[in-house]
Amino acid sequence: MTKEATYPWGHKKRYNDYSTYFKAFFNKKVQKISVNAGFTCPNRDGSKGVGGCTYCNNETFQPDYCNSKTNLTKQIEDGTAFFSRKYPTMEYLVYFQSYTNTYAPAPVLRRLYLKALKSPGVIGLVIATRPDCLNNEVLDLLEELSHDYYIMVEIGIESVKDNTLERINRGHTWEESVRAFEETARLHIHNCAHLILGLPGEGYPDFIEQAKAVSALPVENIKLHQLQIHTGTAMAVEYAEFPERFSLFSVEEYAELVVDYLENLNPAIVVERFVSSAPDNMVVAPRWGMKNYEFVAKVEKRISERNTWQGRLYRNGHP
């Protein structure tokens, strides 16, 4: 594939990047606004477990205005006010981000989702959840809403290996993840797979196998990030006592892995992100001291230097 070639995703970038896709899909300025609607998770409230996922500290990714003690409408108003000062005609997707945002009876979800959708300028929802919290009633509700609004379900699967899922206290199986993507795709609900690279017990062959397993599913978007150990988590306690159980990436190692991962990834899948960075005071390790956009630039440089592209090794074909 030459530098001048156009790839299957319709442009000259060497991977199917989210920014280009997002702009083309909406053809106008659209911004996600995170909210906290006060949900919990089945592996926190005792229905499947307690303590939550061993790596999880929700405070690492919540904006200041995003607080469950604040009325949902007020959170949306505060979020839109921040962006509308610069872009008065901007429209919004309300991002139900913290915890498991389909973990409630369908009538409760309907009330919350419709309240968000009725807010000025809101054209859709992005809903972060777990694969085991998408029962038929919830799926029917999301499918109904998708007739009139943009509905994206961001499904945290984290790993494709059941022993890893058990080790990090996820409380669901890979089989449940497969069902979640098959059902959302069948109902024409937009979906996104959230995955972590570097979980304890997994190595390079597992990461490449993950790319292949995800590529075999009807996944629309993907969010990757490196394992970061955060303060206030069970994993931070384990890391302090048994650091030898963890193989944390350097920037260079992770950039190479991402390029290898992309080579094996279905070219139809839109890549939303490669990394996630918590506030510095919440990071135990690794401490890269690098902004997300700087890492993206590093990946784009390496993928060009290696003269490769997303899907080059994908088993069902390539550009």
C-alpha cells in the first residue's frame, strides 16, 4: 500500500480513526457531555460481587461538573454552557459514563434517558455499560430510542479471556460480551468495545488474539487503553505487594503493540482511542508524563515508518 493510497475507510490515514469518522457522520459540530446519573454496578452492590473491578476508580475520568449529587438536567446545562460559549450552534451527545448505566429497571432508564434527550441541543446518548446488563427489556428500549436519536452503547469487555475477567473481578464472561455485540448489532444500535491491554496474566500473544476475537464480532467502534494502576483500587494494593505480577508498558513498547494490534484489527472497526490518562495524582504506575495526543502522534509516526496499516494482517482480507 503506497503512501498516496486511499484505504477502505475512505481517506489516507493509515487507520480508521474516530475523529474523521465522527465529523463525517454528523457533518456538524457535536460534543459529548459526561454525566453521572448515580448508577452502581452488579459487582459492587453484591448481586454478583463487591468491591468493583480491581482496576477501577471512577474518579479518574469524571469532569468536575459530573457529580451524582447534582441534578441530571443541571449537569447537562453546565456541560453545554461550557462549550456553547465558543460554539453557539453546537449539538450534544449526553454521555452516561460512570459505573453501569443500564443497571436499573427499564422504566427507570426510560425516564432518565428521555430527560437527557429533552435537554436543549441534545441529539443522542452514549451509554457506558457492561455486557451482562443488557437484558431484552433494556435492548428493546434502546432500539426504540434509536429510531429518533443517535444511541451508542459503549460496552466494557476489557478482556476476551474468562480467567482474566475472573481475576479482575468483572463478574461477567466473554460469552456474555459476544451476545451483547451480536444483539446491539442485530437491533441497529451503535456499539463500542472498551478493552484494556496489559492486564495481569496476559502477554503479547493474548493481545493479538484479542484483536482477532474482537474483529470477528459486529463491533462498530473500539476504545483501547493501556493498563494504568490508580490510587484507591484493589489493583494498587496488589501492585504494592506483588509488583512482579505486572508487566507495565513503556511508551515505546505500547506504541509498537498498538501498531501490531491495528495490523490484526478488522479495517471496518473505527478506532476511538489508544490510551487513557488519569489525573497525575491518581496514577501509581506507569507514569509516562505524556498527553494523549502526543501518544497518538507517536503511533501515527510508527505506523508510517513501518509502512503498514489497520487490517494489513486481518485474515478476511486487507486494503
